Amino acid sequence: MAERAIAHVAFLGTGLMGAPMAANLLAAGYRVTVWNRTPAKAQPLVDQGATLAQTPAAAVADVDAAVAMLADGPAVEDLLEAQGVADALPHGALFVDCASIPPATARRHAERLAGRGVGYLDAPVSGGPSGAESASLAIMVGGSETDVARGEPLLRAMGTPTRVGPAGAGQTAKLANQVIVGLAIGAVAEALLLAERGGADPAKVKQALTGGFADSKVLQIHGQRMLDRTFVPGAAARVHLKDMETILDTAREGGLSLPLSQTVHDLFRDLADRGGAGYDHSALLLELERRNAPARLGDKPDRLPANDG
């Protein structure tokens, strides 16, 4: 397909992650057109120089590349098909999907868009809102070498991209990321509960582990959220539950058994079933506390989304 130099970019989905990612594209000098289901959420980007489109199809009509940062596979499917983005993208444009979706869905989207002469990258991200704001996201990229080379400068304006294989491979890498993050959140929650019950100061235990083999961003960031009992997302538990379901489905398709992932999935499912779907995924601690009542980490009150005034 004919290559287009990337100067004009559509950014579709300007929520908690998408807004700072789009702002970084503006700061890097790209011409940016934005669309969001709730237009008011895109207004700060308009104030920074972006153009607001009324529909996603209108947003992509004359762009060189489009970046989508939506919630899940069905949302991306709706965007491409029901809302007409697949047919509205110009021949030779590049579609970059930063959502976390099943690898098979990414491969299907790549084939659909290739038939229209549109390049495709599945480029899910890790690093949370802080990484989005600082343009330091880890970006796991699936796609052809040619399409990745075209999209690399665009992706570097938002983080650090790494090509991990053909279309769908980026999503597989994101699943691997979510396995590690989910299990680590569970491990940190169990470790801090164990420290509390054993008579140690959990905050001092966290400090003592810093720099050793047990140290990690999960310990430092999510461990602190647990100590502070601050469970306002961040990344919502329902999103991690969705990812854990995709992990287990993908593992079954490949003939794998992942017992640790199954356990963490069940913890997230039970947390969500008991009203915690919208809590930060560090709230996995709350489900472990429920199963070990009356065990509790610290004496601070819980800060939850519903009472986050």
C-alpha cells in the first residue's frame, strides 16, 4: 500500500489515558483531530490546539493515522464497523489500536483494514495515567515491520514502542504484562497482610524490601495505595478482570493451564461481584481481607470512588 507521511492524526477516545496521550502528540507537533463519546472531555485538548470532530468517521476522513484508546474489543469493533471508521480511513493511512483486546480480534481487524489499503498496529500500553502524562508508556506493538517503522515516530511521542511480532502479538504481550501485574498485586496484598498479622509494621516492611528482589513498581505504587487504603482508580478492577478472562481464554486456546492466573482471576471476579468493579485494581486487597476477616491492613478509612468527593 502507498505510504503516507504522518502529520495529521485522529485520536479517538480522550479519557483518563487518551487525553494525555493526545496532548503529547500535540506537543510533538502533530496536527490532531479528536473525538470522544462525551465531547466535553475533549475540550481541554481543543484548548491546546486540537480540532474536535462530531463523529469518529469525520475525525479520520483525511488523516494520515488514527490512534484509538478505547475500553475493550467490542468498543473498537463498534468504532470500526457501526461507526464507519474502517470505511472512512483514507487509503494508505495507519490505524493504531492502543486498547487491550483479544489477539484474535486484533488479527481480524488487521485483515479487514488491509483489504481497504489501511495499515494496522495493535499497540496496547502499560504505565497508567502517570505514564501517559509523562510520555513514558511501555508500548507493545504488533504489525508488519513496514507499518511499525512508519508508526514508530508517532508512538515515540507517547512512550517507548517495541515491536514484538506480527499483528496480534502486541495484544499477546499485553496479556503477559497483565499476568505479571495481576499476580504481583495479589502477592503484594498477601505480603502486607502477612506482615501486619505477624506484628511487623507493613510500611516498614515495604521500605525494607525496596531495592531487593521483591521490589517492583507494583510494590512501590500499589503497595502504597494499599497502605493508604486509597482505591480510587487508576486502573479499574473491572478492566483487569476483563484482561484476566482474555488471558485464560487465550491460554485454553493454546492448550495451557495457568493456575496462578486462574486464582487471581477469581479474586478479581469476586471483588467485582461484591461492588468493587470500579475500584482501583489494588483493591484486590479488600477481597483478600474479606476472605481473612477480621484481618485488615492498617486503620485508615477506605477511600473509594463513590465517596471520592
